[in-house]
Amino acid sequence: MSFFGGLTNFTQRRSKIRKLRELYYITHVNNIPSILQKGILSHERIDSEKIDFTPIYDKGIVSYRKDIITPNGKSLWSFANLYFRARNPMLYRVVFEKGADSIAVVGVDKRILKLDGVFVTDGNAASSYTQMSLPSNEILFEILKETDRKYWNNLDSSKRKIMAECLVPEIVPLDYIKSIYFPSYDALTEVDAKISSIRRDIPLSREPYMFFQPEREIELTKLLSIVEGDMFFSRLHTLTISVNCVGVMGKGIASRAKYQFPDVYVQYQDLCKSRKLKLGKPYLHKREVSFDYILADQPETMKNRNEETWFLLFPTKKHWRYRASISGIEEGLQWICANYKKEGIRSLAIPALGCGLGWLDWKDVGPLLCKYLSTLDIPVKIYLPVEKEIPDEFISREFLLKQGYQEKVA
């Protein structure tokens, strides 16, 4: 390696480490008052001091970690475990198992890495593939590179690696606690009232994205909503992927499906090669496994687990270079209305078809989507385009249902 190559890598490592804002501790909201009085304690300290503590993990998961030994010969139970990225498979599991408003994330100053006896792991500490070591700059760079991702799967080790941990012996002192995050204002307000007499100098923040929650959701009817958020974490039965008819999943939602769910991409390629995928005729890929198996930590023991997630491949244009076809989208919506019951779709998440890389305008697409999808008798969520912000006037009930929708009476 040349001098300048080595200098570039050194600069990249320093830049990456400098960008590390905090480390994160996932806990039940009931534990916040205790944490603000005693700090974040290891399981061993919690047990020995008989502290009233609301667990978020299954007993099986916790007891398994007790048997894992760190490089200094102590059990994982002797350490408080922090994550380099809060939005990870463990948080996904507890949010959808316990309810989002039951969970909080505590931000911890990255200076904690400099304390004596601290170890870091390059993935979930409970995994046999994970390595534990002292926090050198080289190791931290690799950890931060792997945890700097929005999604993961269980095929390329990204699910394990995004759960990299910082293991702090016995206690994270109060002075290192910097912030506390909540999924909603309701959860934040409730905790704020409980800790008002304990500690007021730690900022409390609403961060729905961190907790896999939408930034906002607007109910148009009892079954139809407009959502600003990540469609892939909707946990609805069927997710819609807008595609072209030539087999290219290059950008946007389609690209994400390609890399996170390879089976969907293989099915899509086969359909395009056989020329079965056409405008006006979506294809339903009925997977016999749910996102929860891919996204949640130890999903086989997860309560409230979804059992299957389907994909609806919805052609919006013939070629990826072309503008999306509004008539093709309307024909595809008509196909959904005619076939969703017969095919067994139980709920549906759908993006703003053609509004991103298809160059269509939400003012045209939004009312069209609502015209058809408001007639379905299953839960439907329409996800707003992420490319640009839509003015409130164009996501109102009056604008989107202007064709005269009438709420169904049972």
C-alpha cells in the first residue's frame, strides 16, 4: 500500500469514528426512573441488588447470554450491553412484541469506549460467529462500517453485524447518559412526568423512525390510510413493489427488495424473461415466510410474529428508461380490486406508484390510488413518495377522496 493509500484509509477511519454520535441501550419505559438514579446496570448487578426491573427480553435469551464468557473470563451478565446502532433486530423484536410505546432507547456518550475493561463485539454478542476485543480504532472502523445500514437480512451476516455491542463492566455511570428516545409524544410525556423530580437535564426526544414507526399516518377511512414512513416495516400481509417489465431493479423500492429479499428478485427475473409481467397485470409472489424471520432477533420465539409476507410486483412502466404509465397503473389497480379476495390478500401496503423514478405527480396518482383502494374491505396503507415533501392540501381526505367516496355501513 502506498503512503497516500494508507493516509486515505487512516482519514476514513478517523472520519467514521468521529461520526459516531452515541451508543444505545434498549429498555422498558418502566426502567427509566431507576436508570436515572442508579445508571445502566448489568444483569448481574440488577439481580444482586434485587432491583425492581421490567425485562424486555425472553428469559431464554437472557439465560443463554449468561453462559457466554468474555475475554477476561467473565460472563456477559457482568456487563451492561450497549448497541452501536439502536435500530436493529433486537429493537425490532421488542417493539412489535411489547408495543412501541413500552420501549425507550437511552443514548450513551461514546466516551464510554475509553473506560477500563470495556469490550466491543463485531456483531450480536450471543452469536458463536461474533468476535470480542478491545476497542481499537481499526476494529471500531469496521464495526461502524457494518452498522451504518438501514436494513439487513440473515443471508449475508448483516443481521448479526448490525447488532454489534459495547460491553461495559457492571455499570454505565449516570454521567455518560446523554439522551432518551421515544417512539411517540405520548410515551415521552408519560415518562417525563415520572422523572420530573429525578433528573431534568437529559433531553427527551421523539424519534419514530428509530422505532420502526411512521412519522405520521393520516386516516382517510376506517381501512385506508396515508403514511409517511418506511413501507417495509409496515408488517402488513402484502407489500407492493413497483417494477418495470424488463427485469431491472436498479433504484428505489425495487432495489431494496432485490438486495434484502433475493427470492423476490429471482421470481421477478423469471417473469420478465418469460414475458409474463405486463402493464395492468401485477404478479403476486406468495412467500411462505414473514419479514419477522428476517428482521427480528431470534424470531422463532417472538410473540405476535407474522407468519407470512407476500409481495405484489406491480408494473408501472414497460422499460426502466420510460415515464410511468398512468393508464397502466389504473389497470393494475383494477386488477387488485378484481382479484384481492380470490388471491387471499389480507392487508396491503402500496407506495405512491410512479411518483418517484416514474416522474408522475402525486396530485394525479394519489386520488387515483384512493379511488380504487378505498373500495377494498381490507386494511390498506398508501406510502407517500420519499423523493419530495407533499403539501398537506394534497394529502387531505377532501382532496384524495374527491370522487365522492361514501363510508361503507356494515
